[in-house]
Amino acid sequence: MQKLEQLYEGKAKKVFKTDNEKQYIVEYKDDATAFNGEKKGTITGKGVVNNKMTAALFAMLEEHGIPTHQIELLSDRECLVKAVKILPLEVIVRNIAAGSLSQRLGIKEGTPMKKTVLEFCYKNDELGDPMINDYHIFAMELATEDQVEKIKDYALRINEILQKFFLERNIRLIDFKLEFGLYDGEVILADEISPDTCRLWDKDTDKKLDKDRFRRDLGGVEEVYQEVLSRIKNTEN
Ligand code: TMP
């Protein structure tokens, strides 16, 4: 398999074509942005952590029956994936109030939600990824009703699996963002699951082990990325 020309460069990853038109190579960068790219920086080693963590979590989710785009880890920063067409939706799952939900609804950060909250955002940087609902999705033809049902079902199942997985590593899964793609007409999980896309708090101390340390200038950013990866790796079975 050969790495060919770059297809796309996002804020945290690059995507390359390969000599197989149904496979891409994703390359993870150390670049970090927040607030729709307004804040920029580098988190040294982040690309390696996010690549390895996503690979471990996607493999684990596959074992639980969740289809993902992952084929195989190629190197510290590269992963071979199925060439999906990404649906322009950010799917956010929330167990505990934090971030934009706390701001928007005036619910103190750390307050458990009585029911898991599922949100959709329209993946569009120019518009700042605005929140939308099912009606917008169908009216704008961003996904079909069947696809949205699948996405909701997968997102809630992934939440159950990940909550348990992180708790076993003394981490509370506060919230996270998923992206899905289409491959041979089927919805499968794509993108990444990492400290960039999750809020992860230490179960005993509530210490933030995620990108909020960068967003909010809390310091110790590199260290917590390594910490999360080592908690995952050291307890792998
Ligand atoms: P929020 O509270 O800022 O809406 O973020 C909710 C979750 O989604 C949080 O775990 C961080 C993640 N997220 C992304 O992965 N990408 C984004 O662009 C944003 C805004 C949030």
C-alpha cells in the first residue's frame, strides 16, 4: 500500500489518498485549535496520543459490534482507514453538564444530567458549527431518517461502552463528540475519539484530563494527554 497525494488538511489531521481508492491514510498533527480556530497552539506529542488512543478505542468498539472506519495502525501518527464520505454532522453526547451546555442553559459544570443528552451540530467552520435538530438535518438533506436513527443508536451504545471503559481507568466520561461517514452506503463511525474530542475527568479529583486544559489555559496539557494514553495502555487486556 502506497501513500499518495494529500486529499485534505483539517485542524488536527491530514488525509492522504492511497493506491487503493477505498482506503485513506489519516495523519495526526500536534496542532491544536479552539473556539473555531480563533485560538491556535501546539500540543507536543498530541498527534501520537490521539492516533494510538483512537486506534485502541475503535478496535474495542468494533469488538462490541460498532462498525468503524479503522483498518490498521500504520505508525505513531498514521492510520489506514476506509475511505468514507463524512456526514456533515458533529454528534455530541453529554452525561454531565460542561462547556457550551453549561453556558447556554446555566447548568453548573459537573452537574449530572438526569438523561443522556444528544446534540447535533452542522459541521461548517464558516458558520461556527451551529447546533441543529433532526428537522434541520432532513430539511437540509444532511442525512436521511434511517441514517439519523442509526447514528443515534450507535452514539448511545458507544456512550455506554466508553463510560464503562473509562470508569475502569478511574476516568469519568463527561461528554464527547463523534463523526460518522458513509461506506458502501452504510453509516460507520469515523474521525477520532481522543482528549481533543472528549471531556475526561479524573474520578477521584475531577482533574481535567482533556483539551479543556488548552482551551482554558490550565497548564499541564501535554502531561494529561500522555496520562490518559498510559491509563488506557496499562490496563489493556
Ligand atoms: P462543547 O461543550 O464545547 O459543546 O463541547 C462538547 C464536546 O464536544 C466536548 O467533549 C468537546 C467536543 N468538541 C469537539 O470535539 N470539537 C468541537 O469543535 C467542539 C466545539 C467540541
